[in-house]
Amino acid sequence: MKRGVTHAPVTLVFAAALTGCAYTLTGCAYIGAPQSPTLDIPAKITDLVAAEYGDNVRVQFTVPVLTTEGLPLKNIKSVELRAGFGPNPFSIYAWADGAQRFDVPALGTGLLGRTIPINPDWIGKEIVLAVHATGPKGKTSDWSNLVILGIRTPLPQPVNLKAENADQAVRLTWQGSSGHYRIFRSEGGQQPQPLAEADAPEYVDTTAQEGKQYQYVVQATAPDFQQSELSRPSEITPKDVFPPAVPAGVTAEAGVSSIELAWQRNTESDFKGYNVYRSVDGGPFEKIADQIAAPTYSDRQVEAGKRYRYAISAVDLTGNESQRSAVQEATAQ
């Protein structure tokens, strides 16, 4: 040993080194086994639907929000639709090889749709449709549920749709060659909503309200998911321009210093009252009572020996007045 040089015991240096290693390992360690990378394969689409729409086929489906591993699907790389004849015997692989391919714009999961033109070779035959999605890592889901759709000659679009005022309603008429139609209505610029169905090219909308703006469209339909293009819209703001019914059954009888009038009551929901008109000894008719509620009137402004003639009209809440009733006359006593 050289003079002036101190050596640490070997055992202490080795122990210190082991201790430092232990501290280092403790700081870098983690609990549990290493995790395998996720595949990010989209779950299978199970709600594909399709219908013939004019010269096209419209499809709709929902891309699931989870992967096949039950994890959230972060994004969609692409969605593919295929349509074509089904081979016999059917094979999903043979069908996919021979079917036409259509890309579906996909911004993410949720409800998606696509319209594809009808191939003339499809008319009068059945085609098979299916979709699948590709995840962010390029892995593709299984094909969706298969839809078998019979393609027929496209239904003509209904034309010349007219919406016209009717008594407390809107009357629709159009031209079409289908045996069945769907009627849609929108209010105040909103999206059209299903209103009714009809088996003839006409419909009366009794739910329309006066003063509101409506827009109507009509679509021809047939069994097996066949639909026409929607008609051109027809707009209307219903107005009450229809007077009540003419009062009927008017009678006029002379009483003591009066002439008593009576008639049948009007039953319109918007009825307001009656106007009474009178002519004296063949003179012009003048209104002597304005919008009375009861279907009776006692005329006490009469003179004995004079001949009085009467006619009654009905008025509704918006001021529409009916024609006058048949004239009745009586001579005051």
C-alpha cells in the first residue's frame, strides 16, 4: 500500500453500487404485463336498409362506435358499399368480387347513407347489397347484414301538385300513375314530415290551420321498398273565404204589434251570428238586425196593414256572409 492513499473496502463499494441500481430500477418499474397493440377493427354494421328511389337506390346504416374489442372506435378510414347479383350457390366472396363498388363519404361513426344509380342490367332482377368499414389501422370489418332488393322499372314522379283552399281544409290534387301515394307537409320552412297516405291522386288536409304557411310534396310508392322521386312542392297559406250555409226553414208570422221570425240553427264551428233584412211594402231590403246569436227575431217596429218581407243571412268569425235565405213575408196586424 502506498503511503497517503486510502482505499475504500471493496465490499462497501459493491454494496453502494447495488443500492443505486435498486433505486434506479424502482423508479423505472411498472405493475402488470405489457399490453398488446389494439387492432382497431370496426364492429360489424347490422342495420343496413335499402329502397328503390326513382332512378336510384338509397341505402342507410349506422357505423358502430366500438371496435371488435369493445373499445371506442377513434375514426373511420373508409366505408365501402357493394351492390350486385348474388351467385348461386351464394358465396360472400364471389359476390363481393363481382359486385359494383361505391365509396360512402364517412366523417365518423353514426348514421350514414348513400344514393347510387340503378344499373339498367338490374331492372327486373334482384341484387344483393352490403357495406363494411375500414378502421384507422387499415383493418376492415366483416360485411354487414345482406339486403336483397328487387329492382323494377322506376316509378314516375308525381307532377302538377296543387294546394288549394277548401272549407276549413287544404285540398291537394296531382297527377301520377301509381296506385299509392305518401303526402308530406312542412310548416314555416321546416323539413317535410309524413302527413298521410292516399290511394288516389287527391287528399284533403283537415288539420291545416288558417294563416299558417304550408308546403306539400307527394311521393308515389309501391310494395317492396319502391318509391318515386318527390314531386315539386306546392305552397299555400290557408284563408277562410267560405261563408256559412244559407239559413234554411225561415218562417214569418204576424203577432200582436210584431212579426215573429224563426229559422233552423247553423252548425258551423266558426259561426258567429245572423243578419236580418227587411223590405216594407215592396221597397228595398235593409238590415234591421246585425249578427244576432239566436235563430229567432221579433220585429216590433211594424205598422198594422203594411206588408213586410224578410231574408236571413249567416256570418262566420272572419266576417264571411252567406247568401240571403228565401224571402218570407207577413202583413202586420
